[in-house]
Amino acid sequence: MSDAIPPAAPPDGDPAAVRRRDFLTRLSVTLTVWGAAVIAIPFVGFLVAPLFERTPQVWRPVGSVDRFAVGTTTQVAFPDSSPLPWAGVVARTAAWLRREPGGRFVAFSVNCTHLGCPVRWLPEANLFMCPCHGGVYYGDGSVAAGPPPKSLPQYPVRVRDGQVEILTSPLPITTPGT
């Protein structure tokens, strides 16, 4: 004869009685599902939020038409279209603005398409140069050399009431069709 105690069984007449093991199994599954939801809901929200956000695009004046000489490329600064309240000085961004013959203006992003470093304009070479990894762009913004995967993005530009205005958008800006 064995001295082992048989496992306790629920009373025969009470079908609602739950064994301890079943209770702990259900409890651990419930806590696991709850914990996964606590982690997954913010993550999913982070992934789908950009699909529903409307980031503002604002026409920002950058100077009077007379300020820009034909054929010159000038860096202009303006407020970002979606600055955070605590952004401070980084809420300002810039663009390279060129006045073309015929009164047309072209504005290029100051950020290299490789890793976002600020590009410089070299007027004597008629090139944009990225100091971080040697990216080079022609005066029209197309890639001349180095690692940049595509041309410098362009901002839409208009002249209104004698002021040059740039349509700002949150970075990264993209050109149509890219």
C-alpha cells in the first residue's frame, strides 16, 4: 500500500468548482494577454499615427524679391511648419534659394539626401557640397558625386505681393514622384 495522498478533486456535485492548477493557468494567460496589450497598443499607435496626422504646410515669407540678385544662390531661414513647443532654435530651418532669369525662384533643401547633413553652396564651383561624407550636387540639385541616393529636394516657391514665399513642410520634404 502506498502512502501517497491522491490529488484533491472538485466535489462531485459542484461542476463550477475550479482546481487550483486551472485557476493559475487562466490567471497567467490573462496577465500575459493584458501585458502584451499594454506593450502592443502604444507600438501600433506609433506605427499608424502618421497615416492620420495632417502636418501643416505653410507659405513662409523669406524676403522681398529685390533682396535676391538674378543668378545668385542664397541661404534663407524660416520657422519649421510643425515646431514643437520646446524646440527653441531648432524650430528654425533653412533652404538654398536661387533667383533664375525671368523672375523664377528655385529653393533646395539644405539637407543632404544621404544622411541629412547640411549642404553648403560653393558659388565659385556652382556646386552644393556635403561635408559629412563628400556628397556633391550640381547647381540644379542633381547628384554629381558621392553617396547621396537622389537629388536635393525642392520646396515650392511663389512670389506674392513682392515677397518670396516658400511652402514649408516637415522634414524630410520630398519632390513629386519620389
